Amino acid sequence: MRIGELAERAGTTTRTLRYYETLGLLPARRAGNGYRAYDEDDLRLLRQIQTLRDFGFGLEETRPFVECLRAGHPAGDSCPASLAVYRRKLAELDECIAHLNGVRQQVGAQLAEAERAMAALEATATAPGGPGPRCELGPHDPHDGDEATGRRAG
Amino acid sequence: MRIGELAERAGTTTRTLRYYETLGLLPARRAGNGYRAYDEDDLRLLRQIQTLRDFGFGLEETRPFVECLRAGHPAGDSCPASLAVYRRKLAELDECIAHLNGVRQQVGAQLAEAERAMAALEATATAPGGPGPRCELGPHDPHDGDEATGRRAG
DNA sequence: GTAGACCTTGACGCCGACGTCAATGCCAGG
DNA sequence: CCTGGCATTGACGTCGGCGTCAAGGTCTAC
Ligand SMILES: [Zn+2]
Ligand SMILES: [Zn+2]
Ligand SMILES: [Zn+2]
Ligand SMILES: [Zn+2]
């Protein structure tokens, strides 16, 4: 199997496969003409890498799994090194999730408070004895309502 | 206040402040000698940026807040544009958290399964009629047990 | 023999938020 | 006058995981 076919079968690109090779993750034998030659085992290695990357693993973190597979073990996670990566990743995930939950709380609170303040301003604005409008809340001048575009620096 | 003092008071670096200026986030007046001149308002703007960045906002996402503050509004989130960013961020956070939870589940399951398989191997290895040891699970040769180092590619 | 599809290596681009020089300017103290 | 500490602009480096050419070699089909 040559690089194009492997890429296609794995749903990736040749560039990616060559990149993995430079990392030593997926070395390839060479045919007489210099073309890279892969087999079904390489496809399995590649699938292992893809699975882990889908989990958010960095390429370096997939190395123990790949080397384990290349050692002929039944699965990529048959070795302690792979399990260690799993555990480290779980810890990272927990930490990250906890962090995000905290942030979510805070941002949610900020939004709620800001909405409350905004509603209060609207109320006083439409109230019978409405005081001076210190800020017009409709379509705004200095801010542009489009959040997609926003560059002024040159 | 010059750039060094502002950086120190905000707990950041001069490089960061100059970078923000190139983005138009934190423009500075200039003294006669060309030095950047900041005041307490700039410090407040900067603190707003830092708060949002601590939440994981990108710099561009802080722009509506900063512009709102510079418009003289009571808070950075007194404008609809800022609220829109809040809501977008909340959605992103929810999506990300859900994703991470899913990944966590899967990785946890993988780990559990791998540990089970490993224990099974250990058991058969130490069992009375233990068959041929197809893999020694102790300190390993082809894999290196250190997860911190791991580079072979040149 | 020649088009065209495949392959090779090499090298630069990208994204975000800066870090890290380098060369030079401004100003106060001894 | 000189030293030293601050300032200026400019430009390149970093990290990860590739994308995107560019210039050429190889093989197959017609
Ligand atoms: Zn193994
Ligand atoms: Zn307003
Ligand atoms: Zn505003
Ligand atoms: Zn083993």
C-alpha cells in the first residue's frame, strides 16, 4: 500500500502521514523506487493514533500506544506506559472540566447581573418620571453590533 | 504613568501592553519624548481585559467590553455587544464541557478495560498452569517508562 | 512519447498571545 | 561626561498539527 491509499483508507492526508513519520510515530518501509510502503499493521497503528487524537491526546501522548502495538502486544493500551497516559489524561480532563465549570458559573453570574442592570436601565428609561438617559441602549454608535468583524488596528 | 509602571501595577509585561496597543485594544497617549502615557482609566481597561482573559476569552472577544468602558459606561458589560459575547461564550463553554465529559467517560472506560485485561494477564502468568508468557509486564525494554521524555525523531 | 496521476523532499504559512533579542533614544545622578 | 535604567521600534522565535505550494522523479495508459 502506498501513502495515498493509506491516507484515503484512514480518512486523512498524505501530509499528515509524512508528518507522523518525521516524528517517528509511523515509520514506513520503502519500495525500490523510494515510495513509502505500508501494510495493514500500519493502518492499525494509524487508527490507534486517530482514536487517541479524537480524544484530544497530543501526538506525543500517542507514542506509548503505538510502540506498544508495534511490540506486537494485543492492544495499544496493553502496557503500563499507556495506562499511565490514560491516568494522566483523566486527571487533566477532571482538572479542565472543573475549571470550565467554575468559569461557566462566573460568566453566567456576570451575564445575569449585567442583564439585571440593563433591565433596570430600560425600566427607568420607560418609567413615567424617567430621568436623564445616561446611555441609549438601542443601536449603538461607538460599538459595532457585528461580532464577526472587529478590526481597527493597522 | 509610563508603560513599565502600568505593567507592574497590573501584573503583566510591557510587551503585552504594546501588543494590546497594536490591536487597538489599549491605545496610549504619548508624552513629549514619545513615551506612552497611561492613566487610571487605562488601568481599569486593562483589568477588564485581564478578567476576561482569565475566563478564557480571546483578546478580540474583550474588545466590546473595552470599547464599552471607553464609551464611559458604568461597566464593561453595559452594552448589548458585551452581553452577546457572554452568551456566545456560555454556549461554547457548555459545548466544550459536554464534549470533555463525553471524552472523560470514554477514556475512563478504556482505562478500566485495559486494567482488567492487564490483571487477567498477571493472573494467568502467576497461575499454577501458567502458559507461555507472551509479554513480560514488568520493567519494559522497547517502551521507556518515563512519560516526561519521549523524543526520537530528528 | 507524452499526458497525467502518483510519489519524493524542502520549505514556508497559519493561528494566538505573547517572549526575546537588537539597535537606539531619553533622561537623571554622580 | 559617563553610567545605568527606563523608553522606543522592528523583527524573529515559540508551540502543535498540519496546509500549501514548488520543483522534480516514477510509473501507467493511450
Ligand atoms: Zn504493550
Ligand atoms: Zn452604550
Ligand atoms: Zn457600553
Ligand atoms: Zn509489553
